[in-house]
Amino acid sequence: MDYSPFHDGMRRLQDERDTRAIADRLAQVTLRSAFTDDDRAFIQGCTMFFVASADAAGRPDCSYKGGLPGFVRVLDGNTLAFPDYDGNGMYRSWGNVAVNPQVGLLFIDFEKPRRLRVNGSARLSAEDELMAQFPGAVFIVRVTADAIFPNCPRYIHKMALVEASVYAPREDYTPPVPAWKGFDAFRDALPARDRQG
């Protein structure tokens, strides 16, 4: 793997806090470039993750992505894919990917505290062969992983999933229209497909 886990800024802080040795050991033991069977099971069981992206100037953005278990799929040793669903139309994350494909994904299980990071490069396509397998998909995002690594879960608050979102797309189901699309402040600016009455 030619991925370098630490840059000069990280090294300076590690040296100030005397954590360089443990940082190197953690990277040596936990950092990988291929998904394990356990990674696959964990990711495909998740109902949400966070994605960090940055524009061409390096300005960051972070977004929540949610769906039903299985909405993120590990396709092979270092590729995962997931659908982009209808949102607010700002395309902050995927617009960033159009100019800077580097992303960081954070998968978290709040019920059995656990987290897994995936750093890599993303690409999106409305022509992807997986489109038909994801009802409600606008396009498919594929991420090629450069680095996969678990993180200590000690600060993850234990929470339970109470109910899946009624907006989460699934087969043979039409999600309701989100309330904000009916607000006067937005109605006239919506794409024609979303205008109501």
C-alpha cells in the first residue's frame, strides 16, 4: 500500500504528545487497503454513515447518508458502492467529488459501539449497472478504498434505532414527499418533478 497515514502536522502533534510510537503501531496493526469479511458484514449492516469531502480549494464538507441495511455494499476487496437518494439538491458532497474525488467515510454502530473509517476516492454515475438494484437511486457512488481502519469506540454513546426513516427508499414503496418541499419559501424553486399543486 502506498498510502501514507500521517502527514507533518499529525507527526508534530504526535511528537508533542509522545504518541508517535502508538500511532505507528495502530497503523501497522489495523490499517489495511482491502475489506475483510468482518468489514463487509459491518458496513452492509449499517443504516447510516458520514461522508467528508472537500472542494478543489480544500474547503471541507461533511454529510450524513442513511438508508436501510444493505444500502451500502462492499463489491470487492477495495470497492464499495451506495445510492445517492433524492435530497435538497445542493449536491455539496457529490459536487465536491466532481472536483476532488478524495472522501472519508465513517460508519458507526451506536447499538454495539463500533466504528470503521474508509478513506479513498469516489466517482458517481447515473449509468452504473447497480442503478436497477437500488430503488429510488439518483445515481450510484463507488468508492475505491485507499485505507480502511477501525477506531476505538469508547466515546460512542450507546443508542438504539427506534424506527427506520419513512423516507428511506425500498422496493415497491413510494416514500412521502418531505414537508419542506411544500413550504412557500421553496416551492417555486423546486425542479418541475417536485412541484406540488
